[in-house]
Amino acid sequence: MRLDKAIERSMMMSDATWARHANPWSFWTRVPILVLLALAIWSRVWIGWWCLAPLGLLVLWTIINPRAFPPPARLDNWASKAVLGERYWLARKTSPIPAHHAKAAMTLTSLSGLSIIPLAYGLWVLDPWASFAGAMLASMFKLWFCDRMAWLATDMADQRGT
């Protein structure tokens, strides 16, 4: 299976959508989504069931975001490389990536996922410190993952001679 088809199936995004998602505006406007989702969930204390409105808008934005911006003029910036690396990562079963990148990416993904535990707990019992710690740790590990994906994209481009 071709790399582009494997990736398209894994994320339900076409090549054109991935090109748009590589726009730094798409990347950077996704970064605060987790913190904003936590705030929307927390807002149930202040606005009750109306918290579903900002929650719904954030979910909608998460879906629309990769399609909301034009393809970038250049792909040599960190955010675009992070998105390109993520494409390689998602297609790793059909197009292998270097083992050192796979191990680091799995570790960072696991740490980010584990960070959701204190976030979820904090949101459940309304503990601001647990919520903050979970959101910040998950965001930190996600950005570290993105940094690793930018490195992967550079390495893969070097391997392919592009």
C-alpha cells in the first residue's frame, strides 16, 4: 500500500487535507485545545449544562482545523515538519521509520496519555491543581512528541534525498 493511502485511511485525511494541516496556523491553533477543553468541562460549575456549547465548539474546531487554512508556502518551519513527521509516524507499519524515533514517540505518547489521568481526576472532583498538572503535562509531552516528529521528518527527508 502506498504511504499516502495508508496515512489517509489512518486519519481520514486526504493528501490535500494534510497539506493544509501542515500550515503553522493549523498547528499552533490546535495547541491550546486540550487546555480549552478542560476549561469548558470545568465551566459546568459556573454555567451548568451550557458548558456543552463551548465543548461542542471546541470539538467542531478540532475537526475543522486541519482543513481551515491553506497549504503553507513553505514546509521548512518547525510546525510544518512536525505535521509531516506525524504522517510518517502514522504510516510506520507500511513505511518503516528509524527505531530510535519509534521508541521515543511511543514513550512520549504513553506519557501524554498517562497525563490525562490527573487531568480527568481533577475535572471530576474539581481539583484545580490536578487539572492544571494533567493538562500541562499532557501538553508538554505532546509538544515534545511534535518536536520528535519534526526531527523524524528531517531524517526521512535526508534518507530520501529530498
